[in-house]
Amino acid sequence: MLRGETVYGTMIQHATNPALVDFLPPGALDFVIFTAEHNALDIADFLPLRYALAAKGIVSLARTHSRDPDDVSKVCDSYDGVVVPYVEDVAHAKRLAAAAVYRPLKGAALERVLKDDKWPNARTKQYCFEERCANTLFIPMIESVEAVDNLEEICSIPGVNAVFVGPNDLTTSMGIPNEYDHPDFVAMMKRIIEIADRKHVPAGSWFGTVEQQQRTMKQGGRFVVYSNDSSMMKDAIQLAFGQMRKA
């Protein structure tokens, strides 16, 4: 992403068996996002698969249940980075980013950094931001009109590595729920990508169709999140057995 390249990933929401990595085509995935937001699993359930993916050179991000900074720190201690849902307030976004990339700084010392950019000393700043958290990814989800209105400030926060659109929530906020091909949503994606690009932050969205992803990539989207484990299995089964039953 730092080189301006496009990265490709998917969401994992049901698979936990580490043997899954044996069935992944080489070079297909740069990253996965483990999500326990819409199911009964916990982020810890994905840890065996997370380490198996690491052996294949695939980055593992985790989407938090909550929007609490303490949960962000906890996730970042075990995964390569964090994806936080529904980030729209700039002050809150700064605290979430700090929880990811300023670890383990807390309390009054962290407050002085957030308020005045005053670190205990240069060594502490180097340790937190340039050593311990240097490879930690913090990715806020843009899922409301207010978030888009605040996007330039959000992209200016130290530690924001990419922005990730949740199209279901964003279209609902826009008054066009799930209309991912609506001209207003297509225009909104273009606006998001252009704002993020000006801050050298890659942007992208989740989509369940290749065509929608390709459209967003043509707009300049570089953080590509296509479908999820269960949906891709469903699509493959439906296609194969549908063709056989027709025959």
C-alpha cells in the first residue's frame, strides 16, 4: 500500500480450521479480515488460522466487536492489525488509532500525546510508534455520511493505513439501503477514494461481486475486500450443482 499498489483480500467469518490454508491458490490473497461482528464466534476462535496464514505470508486483520479503544489494543496484540466498524467522529478516531499504534502508552501520558503531541521523551515515541507498532495496521470503517464528511481529518490521523467502506451501513445512512449500483453511492465511493488519495491513504469497499469491485478499482480503489468464506463456498456449490442439474 505504501508503494501505491493494490492489495487483495477477503473476509473470514466462519472458517476456523487452519488446514484451510492448504486450499488457498498461491498469490490470490494479500490479507484476510477475520470478523466476529455478525456471528456467534469470538476473535480468539480464529487464532489457529491466523498463524497458519502467517506461514503463507498472508496478513491477518481482525474486525472488532466494539468501537472501544481497549478492544482495539487487545486485538492488535494478537493480529497484524485491526479494522474498526463505524468510525465517524474525529476525536474518537484519534483514540482508536492511538490504541493501535501507540501501544502500550496509556493514561495521562497518552492524553498529553493526543492533546499536545507531547511524548514522555523521544525514546518512548520511537519505541511505541517506530518499533513495537511499526507494522500494526489500523483501518477505520467508513459507514456513514458523517464519516465521509470527516474523512479528510480521519485520513490525517497518524497510524491510519487505509479506509474501508462498509456499503450496507453507508447506503443505509444515505437513504438507499443496499443499492450498491445506485449512482449516488457510486459517486460517494469516488468521493471517498479521491479524499483518501489526497492524504496518500488507500481506500476500498467490501463487495460481493467482481463487477462492483472492478468498478471501484477503476475509480482508484486500492484496498480490495471481496466476498467472504461462506459466500464464496455457496456461490461455487450453486454454480457447479446448478449446471449439473440442468444437464
